[in-house]
Amino acid sequence: MSTTADHEISTHLSFCRFCHASCPIEVDVQEGRAVAIRGVADDPIFAGYTCIKGRQIPEQMTHPSRLLSSLRRRPDGTFEEISSTSAMDEIGAKLRHILDTYGPRAIASYTGTGGYQNSLAVPAARAFHQGFDSPSFYTSVTIDQPAKSTAPFRVGIWEAGYHNFSDAEVLLAIGYNPMVSSFGPVGGLQGTNPYVVLREAKKRGMKLIVIDPRRTEFASQADIHLAPKPGEDPTLMAGILKVVIDEGLFDHEFCDQWVADLPQLADAVSAFTLEYVAKRCDVPADDIVAAARMFASAKKGTSGTGTGPSMAPHSGLTEHLSIALNTICGRVNREGDKLESGYFLYPETPRRAQVHAARLAASGAPSRMRNLRGIRGEMLTTTLAEEILTPGEGQVRALIVSGGNPVVAWPDQELTLKAMKDLELLVVIDHRMSSTAEFAHYVVAPTLSLERADIPHLMDRWFRAPYTNYTDAVTEREGDVLNEWEVFWELAKRMGSTLPFPGGQTPMDVRPTDDQMIDLAYAGSRMPMDEVRANRRKVHPDKTMTVSAADPDCTAKFTVAPDDIVAEMAEIVVEGDGAAALGIDPSLYPFRLVSRRLKHVLNSYGSDLSALGAKGSSNSAYMNPDDMKDHDLVDGDLIEIFSPRASVQGLVESAPDVRRGVISMAHSWGGSSLTDEKVRDIGSPTSRLVSVDKGYDRINGMVVQSAIPVRIAVVEHINR
């Protein structure tokens, strides 16, 4: 403990919740407030790593724009402060009225990316809906990567999982950049000290193949970088599969035992000849062959996708083909293998070297839109604006937004704005007045990360070791704020409902603590919560999970070529260009706008903080210098970017790492204006450019939000 000016500074161990990575941090606290943050040098897997975002949490906690009390909209549209107790009373009464008038489905909630940084926000929202039998539970998962929830079930699940990253000989990364996003697919490189970990992996001999239209920080380290035309990931993956199959590079013994329909997959990829794929993707044929051989010749290592291809046309197919490549190459954990992560926050389950047969991927409650259904206990956010606006039984009349910003995040911004205005009740849980909060009837001020207890619930199955951590609240609460779970508890109590968790019903007579709620939400976990709390920042080699033998009676096999996948691959050939999936003439829209991550923010979250805002307050439109020269553009010029649906404005920035014909912009920026007057200050939302009913995935409803066909026009030259 040290002193500064007569005020003692105490140091507390915690972990960062700015993004998903859960980096351990030391927090200096003075007079109940955080004053500095740094990494924990002796942490066994992070080794002191933190990023610039997490180190700004002290400013976030005390920022002048932070809401410290709930707000209520006045009739004139302005807001007034209201106590959290009064806010809960009024909101609870309105929800009860809506429930009685329209039924359970009329009350919806949406948990955004910010909510996922709280280990209780998603479980509490889910339990809230279960308490009154409402299916209208939505999250950001179905905005950007729903195929990760549906594609594995269409192929079949290998109980022991695919290969680990720690001993991978090769890694095929399709459209993700863990050096910036701090997150990757299972078996890929995660954000736990990614630069050092990648360097060590390459030193031990791991080969890296990256598929990305940008030469990202990750791609710059690749042994082979394939930079296809955006939207052609499924074409390229089909071409790689054809090389692997034609040259017999797959795992013959494994396929004979565990794959039901390899000949059908071979037939499906037969149209994707090397010449066809190379020309359509604009990738050298020799590089495609080299990548296929490099991946297939290794003994261990996986293919995985990120948000780029997951938001592009035929996203479900791309995910399927990546899984199919892993499957036919036998990249699964076998009997006796050790699992990398501990899965400590999940129930103890068998880890046998066998398949669970393919089954229906989307079997949840039916949506009223496009014959879609919910997946894995949640409805599809890409349909939620329509569920609000479409009259009839089941119409959503109330929406609770937790840690999200639908106005700039949901696809089709104009439709989303209409939906926000149409709601009878909009409640936004946010520490700032977001673009969505502008339309709220109530804004509830939440606790921020250092003010609550938490566990690293997302990373538990992605850590590259059986690692546990936990944090108490390390600072005092500022103002009249509520943890997200407290909001749902208070509302359920007033509605006469319940909050059922895996550990049982939540007590409704006396408010529980954070720790009691964590115990309920993660009851039955492989490691009891008391043991997790006692083992902070610790690797447990003695608790490593070992793969057991297959059940002798297991006859299930993978299905790598289901009929609908084969049909979709044939559609791709007929389309001839990714734009055709959207019904767009590519000659009229010659550019492709792709999504990207920015190192200094999580989407636009953090841009209001001084150190982060200094690195950029807008989501620039990054372009190849030669494209800029062709259009007489220089850095800072303002362009308008048109799709058939709408247009957004963007500040041009030169980016030699972007291939020609591509515009690269970050997602979830901008505000509620459809004309982007403040583009230089807050950016613009690329979600405005897309329609929810064009080119959507027929299984999970995913809307095309990357590789968008666009054209440009100059709005303003600067310094000319």
C-alpha cells in the first residue's frame, strides 16, 4: 500500500471486462475510486498483457457522461432523473399491463455486446423470460455469428471437440483478427497475450494461413495470405476442399469410420475447379493449392471463421465448409488427448471420442417472419424490428435493452428507428445516453465492471489452459445504479413473476448478492463456485480433461453434405458473384464494403474516453490508395457510400492493407440521424446499408452486413 497526498492507495486484483478477453488487472483504488490499471505480470497465461482499452476503465468509471441515476422521459421528449426504486415501480406496472393485455410474447429483451461483459446479464435476462413463459429473448449473437450456433448441429457434434491451439501445427483463420478483436473461434488464437502467443507458436513450427481481403495484423504474420474478393469465402473454401479431396489429403481412416457422406461432398465441390475458384475469388491458383496442402498435411490444427465471413453472403455455408474441412481431415480430439480449456463453469459432461448425429439446428419458437425459428433458446435479432412493427398476435410491445445499442447495431437502421418509435415501452440499461437511449421511455443506470463481482464466463471454454479466475467488486458504487441482474430481479418481483436459474428459483423476498446470483446462475458447474473463488488466476493441470473412448454402441456419423448445403453450393455457382445473393447487379455497385475491428474501441464503445477518442472519433472508410487516386481522394475527404437500400457518409483514410475494390469500415458507429451530420465526430452506421429480408440465411436468418455491394460519390474535399 502506498500514499499520495495524504490519501492511501490500495491495489486490488481483478480482471478487465471491457471486451471478452478477461485480462487480469491490478487496480489502484483511492478513496473508493479506481485511479490506475495495469496488467498482472505473474499471471500464468496472460503474463502481464492488457490492451489500451482496458487501461482506460478508471476514466470510464468517473466520466462526466456516465449516468449515475435512472432517467424518465417527459411528455416533451426531455429526460428527468428518477430514483431506481420509482423507475422499477413504474416500469414493472407497465410491463404487467402489457403482459395482461397482449400476452408473454409482447415483452422482449435484447442483450448486446456490453451485456456479455457481465457474467449475470445474459442469465438474468434469460431467466426473466422463463419466469413468465416468454420466448422473446434476443441477443447480439444472432446479429453477427449465428452460424456458430447452427452449423455444428447440421454436421454433427464431436463430443471431445476439435483440436487445441496450444499444440496446433497449422491454423487456418477465415476473416478474423485476434490481434485486434481479442477473440477467435474455438481452437484458434485468443486474446490472451496474442502477440507473444503467436510468436511462440510460430517458433515451435506452427504454420498460419489467413483468408482476409485485408492484410491485417494477423495476416501480416501468415505463411500464406489469401485475399479473396469479399463475399467469396464459400467459393474459396469449396475450392480448398476440392483440392484436399481430389489429392486424397483427407484422413481416410477417420472418414471411413465417422463420415457418412464424403462422396456427396466430393460431388458438391466438383464444380469448384481450381481455375474457376481462382478467377472468381481473384486469388492465385497456386496459393489455393499451397494452402490446401499446408492445412491437410499437418497432423493437428483447425480451420475457423470470424465475424467477416459470418456477416457476409452465404455465411452459414462458409461456417459449414470450415467445419467440413476440419472433419474430413480428422482434426478432432481422440481417446487419450487432453482438452485445452477447463470448461469449469459448465456442467461435467462426457468427453468421448465419438459423434452426436446431426439434428435440426433451429428448433426454437417460431418467428412470425420468413418461416424462421429461434435457436438455442433465443429468437433472431435480425427479425426483431419487424416483430415490433408487424401487427397481430405476438407483436412485441415492450423492449428492454441491456448493454446494447440497436439503433446503430441492428441491420436496416431506418427500419430499426421506426421500431424504436413504435414501442409502447422502451427501457434501456446503459451507462451513457446512447443513440438508442434517446428513444427510451426509461434509461436505467447500471453498475460498471469494477463495482460488481464477476467470473470470466465467456473465456472459460476458450482459455488455452484449464484456468480459473474471479473478482469481487473492487470499488464502491457510484450513484443510484443497479447491476443488470438487479433490474430483471426488481421487475420480476413487481410483475409477480420469478427468476428460475439452474440452481433453483431466485429468492424474491430479500435482494440476493452478486455472489448468490452467480451461485444460482452457474450451479452444477464442473468446479463449484466456492472453489473458483478460492482459485484466482490459477491453472489446474490436475483437472485437465482427458478424452475417453467412444461408446462401443455408437453408430452416429458426421453429415458433411446435407441436401440443403449441396443445393446452396449449386446456387453459388449459378449466382456467379456474391452480389447476386442480394439480387444486385455488381456492375452498378463495384465496391464491396467489409466489416472490421478497431484496436482502440469495442465497436464504438470507448470512443468517448480521452485516450481512445484521440486515436479516432469516427469509423473511417479505409480504401486502397490506388482506388483513392482513381477517385481523386485524399485522407479526410468525405464520401457517400450507396447500397441499393440506403447510403452512409464516411471519412476516407488510406489503407495499403486493403485490396482494391474494397472499403473497410467498423460496425456499430454513428447516431440516430439518417443524414450523418456528425460523421466526423461519431462516424456512421454501416447497418443502414442493408435490408433484413435480402440475402438472409434460411436457417438462422443472418443478414448480409459485410461484403456489401456499394458505390461511392465525393461529398467534400478538404484542403483543396
